[in-house]
Amino acid sequence: MCIRDRHIYVWGESRATGGDQAVKTPTRQKWFKDNGKLGVSASCAYQNAMFLVQDKKTLKKEVYGMGYASCGQLALPTEVDAYNQPKQPEFFKNKNIKDVRLTNYYAGFVWTEPEVDPTSRETHAYKCHITGEEPIKGPLYVDIFQNGKTYSQNGLKDTESKHKVSPILLFIQFYYNKDKVKWTSYDESFLQDYVGQDLGEDREFNGYKCNQCQQIPKECLYINAAKLAECMCDSCVKEPFEGPSSMVPTIYYRFTKYPNKEKLLPKLDMVDYSDKTNQYGVYVTIVPKYDKFGFEYLEQKYKEPIDKFTNQMSVFTMEIDKMLVEILTKKAKEKNVTAESLVTQQDIFTKQDIENQRQLANIPLSLLHKRLFILNKINSLVKEIQKYIDFSSDQGQFRLIKLYERISPLIYPETKENIAETIIKSYVNMKKQNYRINRLLAQVKATEGKVDNLGKFSIFGQIFRQASKHSYSEMCPYGTDERIFRIDFLNEASIDAGGPYREAFANMCKDLQSKTLPLLIPTPNQRNNTGLFREKWTINPKATLDIHQKMYEFFGVLMGVAIRTKHYLTLNLPSIFWKMICNKLPDLSDLDAIDRFTVQCLDDILNIEKKNVDADTFCDVIDQKFVTFLSDGTEIELIPNGAQIQVTFEKRKQFVDLVIRKRLEESQKQISWIKNGLFEIIPEAVFGIISQESLEVMICGSPQIDVDFLKKNTEYCGCDENAPTIKMFWKMLKSFDDLERSLYLKFAWGRTRLPLQDSDFTQKHRII
């Protein structure tokens, strides 16, 4: 089949030639002659064909199909098995056609010009609850604090009705998909969380500037719900729509009172509110598909470069690949960019990077860059297949899980965290409660040295007692700085606009890492003042009461809330804790991190022959029974009647192995209780994805306080960032150590750690 001089010629044996008989020579067809149409292009498959023709007078292009249609490949009714004459599909009538193509037996493609969406972008299929007009023409206002009531612009102009609407509304100017959207609704009692003081007599929002006209907004302030740092005034936000620059509508929060800068409403993803644009169509990527013979042909054709590349890559091992990923991740963090974007740069590795890593010293830089591209491709593929992996199960998707586990060290932390974030935000359920806390009682008991074994008088205990009366599954918010409860400090005249809530979290962390609660104890390294990580606290293996189980579960709930809200817990917990939460097996290095003295003693016993001690003299030097001491100092037997059995030279390895196993498993029960609470808030699947290092950062934040990062996210009000006093302030802050910087943050912000990235700053650091 072909087009020649705008006429259609066919030959061969197929339904596409108009019958069952073979046409041995190209024959001009007259199907469109009487209709005044000329052929433009044609596409033929085994049993069907599609034509693009053009009307001589109107020059409009039309699509026709013929042949077998049972699979819908011709966009013709499938009730008819085959069409012996070209027929125009109803679907493509009145469309601006560009081209047609058939591929194999079952697929057809029709390219059309972009079509203007006939739906009016300023008409909303809603009723105004004030004027009764329906549909609403012009901007749509949604009252998310009044069960999603909708208003028109005319309705809001009714001065007698202003008291009926909330001071915060959603403002939508252009069409959105009504069937797709379910407006978030807030209880009216939460309104005070998001608004501050009333406007002054001048009715101006002082401290804000319209991003469009740079004027101070008056009467109403509009904050972009997708970019909370962008605000508009009433006149600029209502400028007429001027074309296809906005593919999805922008939604604004409309304020008639000052916003509460300590508590911002959540960001909205615009694609959740509209699948309509001013144009529509499909982008298609064509990927060649080769059969066995095709692959053999390609392998043979490119054998030499493939063999050369394979030989080059043979120098890389899993250890070297892990090293490359670590270096890349570190550099991406320093530059505040993604690891994926950094791969395209040519100067990723410096000479110093190579010199510091002995295994990289003999590998050319050009080869290292090639390897990074391969590692980057692996990460891209993981993003594509992650939706098909059931991380919560060891069955079903067994092969994919095993594959993920094998390549897990090569996956960027940001990739893992993005996968985890997708899982986390798939479930949100929050019902905020009010808790009354007696801090004076907690302080008095702590001064008296009382231990809150039953969780009754400490800050942690008081909140635990009140929270446990409700379902933990209702404590699943999502969003930076979201709060799961309100705090009322008795006899302190506090109003919880965010400060008391953060203070309560800080108090609970302080309780956990003190003698006030029995849940955590200082590590042996801290008590003995030896080894590394002496600031760490570990699980108390003696806390085994039923009430302790419930307190540990609430501890896990707090950890889950920290992940969801990025309100970090100021806890110093050892690596063995994070590994066990992530279902990773701890090892001797983790025991060394909490009890250096025990590890040294075990090493001395195991290698006693180096000190010229043999089987005959061992018991003279080492008087040790089959017992050991747990982190809390409790002595336990390693074998039945172990307190009466002497460790001998021959059994010293058995003793060492038993001690290590017992110490690494001493807090398994308590960890399982913590995980029970944690899994109420965070899906268990998340912990099969992320590393223990990432989990610690997600819960506790980064302990390092980057002054340059803080400076980047600072706003200046009434002062110049280049003023001598401001420069002196930053110089002084840089001279602080991390503890002093943490204390400054606590004073200025009520928290001790910085958010992990720019987008997590719902409220900028301000210097006034």
C-alpha cells in the first residue's frame, strides 16, 4: 500500500486490500474519488489499514480504517468483524488529524493537533451558599472550616454576610475537576491555630508584599497554596487568564486576618485538584523491542565496544561501588542538590577524593564517571519498579525483594527516602486532642529523685496516660510541623500556638534521657567514662512490667510522629537501637559502641595465648564463670547453672560467643514493643527500605547545625543583612559549637535541630 500523486494504491492478499483475493500488481483505489478527498498517508498491518485523507475544498484531514476491527485497533465498532470498505471512526470526526499509524495486529495510533478544552475555565459547577447562584461564574471560594461551603464573588460582597464566612478561604479562579477533588475539611475549633491578630485601621497586611506589584496587600491576603512563600494582593490575583502558561489552576489561601506565621496551612499539590489543562493529548516514547535474533545481531555488530566496556567495568566491586555512592551522596549534601543531578557534572571527583581512597587510586577519573552513570541508571530503574515491590512481605514478590536487598547499598539515600515518603503519605488520619499537663508536679517529683515507674507524674507519663485513652491510629498526620495534640500547661496561662507543643516534646525527650523514667539508661560507656559515644542512652533490659510495655509503645508512637511531622526528637540512641528497629542484625562493633570495657575483656580472653597463657595456666589468670552483666548491671547465666561452671581455655570461644549473643539480644523484647507503637503510625514496609542511618536522621534530625544552611533560610525584617551587627551575629554563631547552636535554636525557635532541606522550612528563621 502506498500514496502516489495523492492517490491510494494497494496490492497483496489481505482484508486491507478490500477482499480475500490477492491483488498482484499495485492498483489505484477509487474509494474517496466521489467524496472529493485525496490521500495524504496510509499505514497497513497484516489484516487492516488506516488512511489519512484530505478534503479538496476545506483541506480538512480525516482518518478512515478498514480490515479486521475485532480488537478495536481501528477505533471502529467491534460488532462488525471486518470492514471491506474504508469507514470513518466517529471518535475522530471533527478532530484536527496530523497522522495515522498501525503497529502489529492490535494497535493503532492517531496524532491530533492540540485541542482547546471547551470547558469554561471560569465556571464552577457549585452553588453559592450566600446568594444561591448556580453555577458559580468567576472565582470560587471554598470555606474549609465550614464543611466545604462554597461562595461566589458576589456573595462575599454582601457585607451583611461577611460574618458567616471564615477568615481563611480557598480561592480558585479557574476550572478544576469536581469529580476528582475532595476538599480537606478542618474543624472550626482549629481555626485559631492558623490565624493571628485582626487587621489595623489601615486594613493593610504589614510585613507582606505582593509578589506581582510589590505593594502591601489590603483587605485580603492571598498565599499560594503550592508555594507558601508566594503571596498576592486582591487585585493582582484576579487578573484575567491570558493563555496556556498555567497548565493547572493555582489555588490560594485567602486571609482576611493576619496568618499565624508559626503555624502555616499545608501545601497543596495542584495535580490533585485538576486533570484539565488548556490543551490535552498524549506524549509517546517509542522504545525498540528486539527479539532473540535482534539481540544476537546487536551483540555481534557492537561486540568490540561491548567487550571493551565490559573489561573496563571488571575493576569495580561492590565495595568500590558503595564507596562511589557514599562520596557522591556526601558531595550532593554539601552542595544541597540531589545525587542524581550531580552525576551530570564533570568535576564530581577531585584529586583529594581519589588519594583518600586507596581502592580508587588506580582507576582513571573518566572510568569513575562512567561507573557513576551506571549507578545512576540503577537508581532510576529502582524508582520505576518500587511500586511493584511489597516491602512488607517476604513472600509473593520474593525475587524483587531479594534483588532490592542485593543492590540496596547502591541506592541513594534520597531515593530510599522518597520511596518511604510515598508509602508514609498514602495514609493520613488525625484527630487532635487537648492534653492538660502539670509541669510543677513533674518538677517537684524530679527534684525529689522519684522515678516515674508507672508513668503518672513525669511530662512523658502525663501525656502517655492521656494519649493512651485514644486510638494511636488517629495520630497519623502528614506535613512539616503538624501537631497531634494541643497542650495546656496548668497554672501557666499558656496558649498553644505551637510553642507549648514543641516544649512538651522537648520535656518528654528530657524525661526519657534521665533517671525520671525507667525506659532508657546511660550506656556502660557513659557510666564507666570509657570508649566512644559516651553521651548515648540505651534500652533498660530490666523494664519488663506491663505498664513499661505500654510506655515503650507510646515511645514508638512519638518516633512515628517525628517522621511524619519532622518535629525531631532530641535523643542520643546507639547504633544497635536503630539497627534493631530496621530489622538489621547488630554486630560486635555495636556492642563496642555501648560497652567498650566488655568488648576489651572478651578480646583478652579470646586471644589470651598472645600473653603466653595456655590451658595449664588459664584458670590461674582468668577466674570467670559462664555469666555476664547486662547494660543495667544485672548478672545473668549464659548456660544452665552457669554461675557454677568455670570458663576454661578450651571453652573460652564458646563463652565469648554466648556473651556477645546475649548482650546483642538483651533488649529484643523492649524493641519489639517500641516497633508495635511505631508501626501504628508508620507502615512496617518503610523499615525494609531505609537504612538505620537514614532512620535516625528522620526521627532525630541531623545533630550538626549548618550555620550557612540556616543563613540561607533566614528572613530580615527591619534590618539589612549586610549591616555590621548582622555580620557580627553570624560570625558569633559560627564560633559556637553544636551544643551552643542547639541552645540558640531552642531559645529562638523552640526546637534543637534544623530541618533537613529547604522545603521543610514552613517558617523561615527571622532576624528583626
